[in-house]
Amino acid sequence: MDEMLRYTLMRLGIFAGCLVVVWALVYFGLAPRGLGDSNGLWIVLLALLISAPISFVVLRNERDRASERIVRRVERAKANLEANRSQEDAADDTARAQSRPSGRTQTS
């Protein structure tokens, strides 16, 4: 499985776990409810606030692995672009050399 997808799914899992815990805490009155009809938004925001630092610490190795793969992909793409650019430059130089007059002048 792709490292970024794995990291994303793990992060979503941590968020979902936090969401369930925060919902239970609010439902049983152990955490404050939102104002008016904002209770659902309050639960989601509180779950995001709690899951972010947990994900940062717990998923450090996964994040590092994913970023290393991204760096390798970017470096490979840069190398491919440079190789293509070199081929285009060589083809352009060849075409220009072939279109130059050979140094002879035609007389009528």
C-alpha cells in the first residue's frame, strides 16, 4: 500500500477514535456541550484539536517514510526532466547544424 494512503488512513483512524471519545464525553456530560445547535460542530472541532497532536507524535515514523518516498519521486521526476531537456537540446543543435549552409556559395 502506498505510504501516503497508509498515513492518511491511520490519521483518519486516530481522528475517528477521538471523535467517538469526545462524543461519549459530551453525551455523558463529562465535557461541555456546544452553544445552541453547535454541539455537532463542537464535537468535531474538539476531536480535531485532540487528534492532531496525537497523530503528530504517534505517526512520526509513517510521516517520515511517506516524505522520503515523495522526495525520491520528486528527484526522479527532476532527473527525467533534465534528461529530456538534454535530449531536446542535442536534437535542436543537430537540426541547426544541418540547416546551416555548408560554406559554399552558389554562383549563376
